[in-house]
Amino acid sequence: MSMEDYDYLFKIVLIGNAGVGKTCLVRRFTQGLFPPGQGATIGVDFMIKTVEIKGEKVKLQIWDTAGQERFRSITQSYYRSANALILTYDITCEDSFRCLPEWLREIEQYANTTVVTILVGNKIDLLFLLSPPLPGNKIDLVEKREVMRQRAEEFANSQSMLYLETSAKESDNVEKLFLDLACELIRDA
Ligand code: GDP
Ligand code: MG
């Protein structure tokens, strides 16, 4: 009889430029909170959360970087044995999208060939900001998005990646992100 308290164990690794919200996504999912200010850093290598899918316990070991992405010094060991990768960019930051091919090269170089990759466009809560209404003016909605959804979807398709847009701040699609990944991993297992 197995002593394990789960049916599946998967390692999920977050990558993408610094500042796109990787740590906030992990904290939203594992702790149900959005850390204030810039203090999102987690001092541990990974966080654990067990979810239940169709009656089966799926233990997710979620690895976040401790800021190494800032210096492009993520090591091969970080990718090793990852079952899934969450490649994150910020929909309000074109630069974070333009760096995706660099990340794909790293994936190709270091990750397992069977790895499941999902592209995540984070910060959709910033899609429309209310500009401060001037006297006599009507309230304006200001588009903050720099990367159109269709463009991101097409890119994800061309690279055989799933695609999802999230907000760690508003808790939009964050649960779905990890549950979708877990489902996909079970299907492949
Ligand atoms: P990381 O470097 O990729 O780990 O990014 P962090 O998780 O540290 O987040 C970087 C900054 O973006 C912080 O100031 C967060 O508060 C902010 N941030 C993260 N996720 C969101 C989001 O969904 N919406 C908004 N508006 N800000 C976010
Ligand atoms: Mg971080």
C-alpha cells in the first residue's frame, strides 16, 4: 500500500522576465494573497499545493525564481525534471513579450522534451484604467494593453503552447491556470 498522500506529483516552473508577476501568481495560487508593493519575493525554492481533479489528488510543486531572471542566470537545474513551464509576460509591457523567443531557446536547451508549456499574459486588471475625470469631462477609459490577445494567441499556437490571460492582483484565471495545467499533465501521464 502506498504511503503517499497524492495520486500525482508534478513539478511546475515559472519563467519569464523580471517584473511580469511570476511570484505574485504563485502567491495568489498557494496563499490566496496579493503581496503589497514590490515585496513579492519568496525565500524558498518552491511552494506546494495539492488540488483535487476528478477525485484524484494532484500535488503541485511550484518553483519560482529568486530573482535570477534579472541577471539571465537561471541554471539548467531549475528546468531539470520540470513537468510544466509557465512562461509569463506582462500584457502591458511589450518588452516582456518580445523576450519570449529568448525564453523559448532556453526551454529548448534545458527542458525535458515532453514538458508542457503554457504562455501566460498577466496583469489583465490593467487593461482599462480610469483616467481621473477632469471637471466637465466624461470619464475616459485608457487602454494599457501593449500586446493584443490575438497576437499572443497566434504566437502561442505557433509554438504549441497553451495560452491564458491572468491577473494575480484580481485573482483572475489564476486557479484556472494551475488546474488547466494539472489536467493537461494528468492526460499526458
Ligand atoms: P516577478 O519578478 O515576475 O516575480 O514579478 P512580481 O510577482 O514580483 O511582480 C512585479 C510587480 O508587478 C509587483 O509590483 C507586483 O505588485 C506587480 N504585479 C504582479 N502581478 C500583477 C497583476 O496581476 N496586476 C497588477 N496590476 N500588478 C501585478
Ligand atoms: Mg519573482
